Amino acid sequence: MGRLWSKKISMAQEEKLEDIKNTLENYKFLVDYCDRNADCAPLMSLELPVCREMVDLLPYKMQRIRNQV
């Protein structure tokens, strides 16, 4: 779902920010779920590191968009 939100094309700045926020929330959900359920982490061995990185990077992307005003 996070990847799907990141693919949406939006022209308005507020729409872009909302889409990125939805992307971030979906990635956070997955990361938090795997942190709470350690037995799931091995099943997500390829995707989980990427999700963690996205959780770290997306707030910076949101800030960059806010600063473009």
C-alpha cells in the first residue's frame, strides 16, 4: 500500500504531502508490526530494511516539498 501511494501523481502541493503522509503511515505500520511480532521479520527479510529506510527518508521529502513554497 505504501508503494501504491508513492506512485500517485498529484499536481497540488497539499495533495503530494497527503500522499507522502499516507505512504509513510503504511510503511510505519509494517515496520511497527514486524517489531511487535518478531516471528514476522524473517518473512519480510527483503522488504523490511527498505521499509525502515523509507520511514527515515520520507519526512525529509515532505519537508523539502513544504520548503518549495
